[in-house]
Amino acid sequence: MNGKPHRLVFCLTRLLSLLLFALPLRVFAVLPAPVAPGITEAMGLWTQVVREGDLSHIDDSLTHVRLWMEGQSRFSDANQTHNLNWYQGLLRTALGYAITDRLTVWAGYTYLPTGNSNRKIIGEQAAWPAIRYLVQTSMGTLMLQEMLELRFVKGDTPGVRTRTMAKFLHSFEFEPSLGFVLWDEVFFNANNVVNNPLYGLSGFNQNRAFAGLSWTFNENTRLEFGYMNLMLNKSRPNLSYSAYGSLNTLSLSLFMGW
């Protein structure tokens, strides 16, 4: 067999290792300690629907080509009325290529409308590559994913952000359809975008940590539900202190394939 595919997988795997381990270390190294006035707490609800699969049903030659479609709706009580109101949505789509059963590369687009009671909706757009690696263990499935976002809002300087995610799924022996899920995703701003309040300063941007349960209906449908904490760095150039927001969230996610 030609050795070129093996060399390609080797190179991509090394790149994955650098992204997944070197970047998070840089993130944790610059993570500042919260100071006055402390951490602002809020409650939230995030819902998510993801569809993902290959395109072999179109043509047998597209077996390794993947399609990713995702929609989210986010609610929070961090507003003047302190009621749970919608504040953000998300639409994401991407094409991917499965180099092996475990390694997939992606190129995608995200639209993120954000609004609240005091401000009209601001639509952020992002173009991004991503790489995903799956590790099957005797305990469960470990997913490692790295994404590099180039983020735009009309008239503003682009923002560059890395996203590093590790996710673990374990099915219970007494009921294989039921399992627990743990994941963590760290966001790091590579540049300083001071003219857009949605972006913030360079360095640590946010961390999302989730713990919950999953229910697998069949080989193509899985529901994940549980608690997610979003810790957001809200520091700004005009503040003399570091500011953080903690969103305590009920997270509901439906994953579907075909």
C-alpha cells in the first residue's frame, strides 16, 4: 500500500497532539485570578440539536465525507427582570473528512445572534477549522477536539479564538442505554479586540464544564442532559479590576445521525 496516507495520518496526529496539549497549557498559564468585585452569578438554560453523518447515501465515493449541522437556543436570567429570557442563538454547519475511524478534520461556519432587553441583536459570524480524535477505552469513549475560530462582527476587527474540548462518555453495565457524560471546553482569545465588547481581552476567555447523564435511544439518537457551568472572563480595558460571570445552566442536547 502507498505510504502517503500513513504519513498524512501521522502528521495530522502530531498536529492534533500539539493543539490539544500545548494550547491548553498556555491557557492555564495566563488564567488570571478573580478579584473585586467578585463573580456575578446567573441561572440559565441551553438547548442544542446536532445532526451529523456521512454522505454515502448520496454516492458511495462520499463515505468519508461528513456533514455537521447544529442549532442552539440559550436563555438566562441575567437581565433587568431576572426572568429566564432568550439571549443568544447559534447556527453551525461544517463539512468534514474522516481520515480514519477515529480522526476527522472539519471546516465550518457559525452564526451567533446575541441580544438582550437593552440592545438590538448583534450577529457574530465565525469561520473555523477543527480536528477531532476519538479514543475507545475499556471505560468508555474519549473525544478530543480543537477548533480555531476567526470571528467577525460587521465593522469590527476580527477576533481569533481557540477552543479545546475533552469529552468522556461511559455506558452503565446494568443499562447500556444509560450513561454518564463529562466534558470541559476552554476558550482562549489569541488577540485583543477592544472595539467589540463581545470579544474581550486576549488571554483566557471562558470555560464550560458539564456533568450529566445520557440516554441512547438507538444507534443514531442520543440525549444528554445535566449541569453546565460557564465561567466567562468579562474584563474590559476600562475596568481597573478583573470581572467574571458564572452561568449555572441546565443543558439539554439531542444528537442525531443517519
